[in-house]
Amino acid sequence: MKTTHKGLFKTYIFRLSCMAVGLGSTLTACDEKELLNPLPETSVQADLVFSTPSRVLGQVNGLYKSLKHGNFLGGRYPMLSDIRGEEFLNRLNNIFTGYDAWNHTINSGSNDALTTWSSAYAAINLSNLLIDGLAANPDVVSAEIKAQYIAEAKFVRALSYYSLITFYGQPYVKDGGASSGIPLRLSGQMTSANNSLPSSTVAEIYTQILKDLDEAEASLPLTYSSALLNTTRAHKNTAIALKTRVYLTMGMNDRVIQEAQKIVPEAAPFRSATGVAHQLQPSILTVFRSDYTTTESILSMPMTALDYVSGQSSLGYEFNTNQEYSMNPMGIFGDPTWRSTDARKTMFRTNTSGTYLTKYMHPTFLDYVPVLRYSEVLLNYAEAAAKSGNLAKGAELLTAVRQRSDAGYSFPASAISSGEALVNTILIERRIEFLGEGLRSNDLLRNLLPIPSKGTAPSISPGQPEYIFPIPNAEISANNDL
């Protein structure tokens, strides 16, 4: 059944009205039939859901639940981001498990063109509705808590727009963001009356992302009361970490360094001195096997027995259980610099059909899905430093990440002695460190590199239309200004 914007807006209303009482949970008394057919006076519902502090908190928790959706950061978005690159071979040719993205055959009618678009804009709309609702009901929570909740909404909105523009927009570095991007929606919508909105430029989208992140950083708390909340809700360092990614995508290396230095000290051991004390764990296996809430995990999508992503959108299902994607021996898995002594080389299993990533190996798919890790901040900083001519700093940060997993490894001089060589070595390290975490596609696009061929899938150059995702038909048919 085709998903329309009218249907999506009903979903928004349902999510707004069905109060979340904790991260990833909802009131069991919610009447879905009633909520999917709301009363015409939606302002009455809005007043109701912003009537008490607990209900407002429910809306904040709902923002993170929208990020965790299986079609978004809880599964399909990082999966699609990774399989577009060269690291995986597709075995089953199943369009419902990303084959079109892997094979670069997505069109406007493809399921993969719609999933990220609709789920990201749903998260954006919930963020806008929360900001609007707090403005209309200013006295329900204290001024301090209100500022924090708005900051969290702006962080979610920024992360969602970043996810969208890096899929559906031309790379910023191509033309300084002058290309047409996507619609920029900054007010909450309770009906489909305002569907029509022209696309803003890529630069305008990035300007809004950074504005939201700067404002979020100013009002987010330094820390929360538990390691779980520090990992699953945005705090100051979360906004800073995301800014290092955004500025790196824009090619603004000086700004990457400026932001990274807020949470990365000048000398090893690298450990944030403000807010959450982020640092690398002694073993990466801790992050993915025994403790999902260490200080290395800056933001993750949490899974619980009552609320998790499974099936065709689950990373554990795709990469491990159902063996949809095996490792490409011509990709990073076969790189000779990635030695068997590296702890990251233990997160695989091999059978007669191939080698498979076991980074997500919980038997009932309760692995947390990482969105931001401290190792990324270190490598973002390293790349920006290398591109800015500070080879010593770039090599130092790179070495910290490599030797965490392979303590006896030393980079040869040829790999780090020039800016070009060092950047290439850092990009290789990123392919190893973040395999299966959804960073590879954007690493290619932000450097205007071709997407390499793999298996039967062809190489895609920056000038080809397949380099980015098409805007889905559902949007085109509902938005007359596109």
C-alpha cells in the first residue's frame, strides 16, 4: 500500500498524542483507532499533551523513539549507508533488504528512497511540534527544563536533517552548497494542508543544522544522572561531537578542530575534561559485547526486550542472522594493513557461503545501535588536522585508535609522512573502525570520491544521478512546489 503524506501526518498525530512514559515505552491504554482518527480540533489534543510535566517529558522521550525507528537510525539508515559502499557483497537480491541501494538501482518509487525520507521527516515534525507546544504552553515546566527540552528537540532535528541531506542532497563540497537540497520544515504540522514547500539549497540546510546544534549545545545539560541517559539522550558533548561530523562533511577543517578541541585534550590519554568523560575503552569488544553505555558511546539507539528493531531493518538480522551481506574480500576486510592481531578482526564468522560481520550478535537483536562514538571524534579531528597540515597531531590521534585494537601496530612512514598519505590512511582506519555503523557512504561522498564497484554492482561517479538518493514519489506527488 502506498504511503502518502496524509497518512504520515496521521502517524505524527498518533505519536504526539500517545504519551511516552519512558524511553521507548508508551501508555498501554492508548486507543490506536481513536488516535489515528483524531478530532478536527487538533489544538485540543495539543493542549492535552502539554498539560503536565510528565506528558511533556513523554514527548521528549518520543523524539528519541522516532530516531530509533527501524527505518531510521535504529537499523535501515546505517545499513543503507554502509552497503552503498564497497565493503559488502549482496547474496539474496532482495529489494526489501536493501538490494536497490547496494546495486545503485534506486528510483523515486523504490522502498529505499522512501524509508529514510518519511522516518526522518517524522522525527523533524515531532521536534517542531515539541518546540511549538512548549512555546504555546510556557508554564508547564520550569524555564530551565523548557530550555533543555527545546535543545533536545533541536538536536534531534539537526541530526535528522543531516541524515536527509547526506542521502538526498549533493555533497556540500561540490559547489559550496549551491545545489538544490530538500524542503526545510521548521514548524509543526498537524494536517496535510501545508505539504507544498520548495526545496532549500544544500547550504541553507547546513546553516540550519549548525544553528540548531549551536543553540542545542548552549542549553543541553553537561551530564545526566546515569550512564544509560548519557548514552541515549543528547547532552552538550553530543552536540559538539555531531558538529565535528557536520563540519568535516562541509570540508571546514578549522571548525572541526575547534569543536573537537572542546572534548579532546591536547595530549594522550585522550579523555574529555568537561561534561561526560568520553574516552576510548581499552577494548572495542566492551563497546559491542558487554556494556553499551560506556563513556565511548556518545549517542546510541537503545534496544530493550519490549522495544527493539528486528527483521529486515535490523542490523543483526541483515549482517549476521540472515546473512544478507557477506564481506567483500576486495574491500576493507582484505586490506593487508588490517592484521589478524587486531581485536576488530574477531567480530566476524565464516562459513561455506562467506564471511559475515558479527558486530551486532545479540540473539534477540538487543544490540544498541551506535550513532556517535568517541573514536569518531578522534578520527574526525585527525583528518581535519591532516588536511590542515598538522601531520603530527593527525598521526597521533590515528595511532590512538589503531593501537587500542592492535597495540603492537606501527604505521609505516609512507602511510603518514605526507598530508595525502595520512588522509588516505585515516580513511582506511575509518573503514575498519566503523564497519557496519553507517559512515562509509558519506565518507565517499564528502570527499567527492567514486563509489567503488563490488560484485555485480558498478562503480558510481560523482557526476552520475545515482550518486545520491532520489526524492521519493510520495513527496513529489504531495508537494506541488517540488
